[in-house]
Amino acid sequence: MEVGKRAILVYQTWKLRVALVLLALVGGIGGWQLYALGQANAEAELVALRLERDQLAARLATQTADYR
């Protein structure tokens, strides 16, 4: 390269825009999947906790009746 000459860079903005849109789509879909997975796990945990609560309430009622 000669002294005084400069390289001219030509950017293709449509490629950058497409990449950003694809990145946003992948991020959005991935985020939604993680949210759905968390919801499913929370629902299963909630069912288990309700069952445990009912069992403990029955046990407490039995022990309270035995105490009196």
C-alpha cells in the first residue's frame, strides 16, 4: 500500500440488520422456551407442595386429637 492512499471500506448494512433480526428471534424464542420450562417445573413443584401440605395438615389433626 502506498503512502497517502487509504482503503475504503464498504459496509453492507442489510447483512448487519439481518444478523440483528436473527439474533433477536433466536434470543426471543430461547427466552420463551426457558420461561415455559420454568413454568412447567414450578407447576410440578406446586402440586408436590400442596400434597405435602395436605399430608402435614392431616398429621397435625391426628396428633392434636391424640394430645387431647
